[in-house]
Amino acid sequence: LVHRAIDMKREWLKKTGRLSVGMMADSENFFSQLSGNEQRLCGAVMSVLRAGGQVVAIEIGFLQNKHYYGHIGSFDWDFAAFSPGKVQIEMTIRWLIDQGVARYDFLANATDYKRSWSNLSEPLKSFAVPFGFKGRIYAEAWLPSLKPALKRAYYAMPAAIRRLMSGAQGLAAALIVF
């Protein structure tokens, strides 16, 4: 199921022309090795929605101290018109309420669907401590100005153009990281 979730997420990223450096080549192995404890309500959680025996949506999240963090949500693109991701989120929220979990956190990157489900937002704070010349460029130039400017320019392009560019995104991300 972890592999299916990652495959569906990658398909969505490609079809929508989005880039996620968090979906690296070994993501399946990383997420497959996580553990959780249902009795103690902690650790990794997987929520699966099936229709007619077929997996149509999966979410991988984490529970800690009655706080749920929804990390990866994915759905079968063939069922997109039926909003299986929204159905899966609602089912997960209902389960969390039944378990006495106090919060469902969509994490960063506020999108329209996250805003539509939310009743609260928190400003994110971050900091970087550079340990060398490359780190200083990353912390003082890339993070605060170059990366946001490139993201704005990228998402200002029509989705059709972004989809055409999706093949080169992995290579570009690897070059930027190094």
C-alpha cells in the first residue's frame, strides 16, 4: 500500500505539473519501514479508501500526543472526478474524532483544499544555520528569495506547460540540491 500511495502521488504530481523534492527515489522504502501503535495512538498511520475492492485513495500520516499530521495524500487519477481524496480525508477525520485525537494538521503549503478543510492556520517559522560557503548561499539567497521567486514563476505558467516540463523536474531538482 505504501508503494501504491507513492505511485499515485507521483502520477498526480506529473499530471498537475508539480514538483516535490520530498518524493525522492527511495521514498517507498523509507515509508515502508515506519511503525505505529494503534493502541497507544502514536507513530505512522495509513488510511485507505477502497471502492469495489480497488484502492482509490491513501493517506500516510503520523500521530503524536493526540495530534495527527497528514503527510502524503494520494488518489487514483482514474477516480479523480469522484473526489476520493476528500472522501478519504473525511473518513480519517471521523476515525480520529472517534479515537479522541484533538487535531488534524495538513502541514505546510497551504492549498485551496487544505484551506477548505481548516478552521485554523499557524504561521510557519524556520531558520537555517550555515556551516560553510554553500550553506550561506543556501540560507541567505536560495531559501528567502530565489526559491520563492522560482516557485511563483513556475506556478504562474499554465498547467499544460508545467506538465511538459515535469520530465525535467527531477533532473533540475538534483542539480539544484548539489
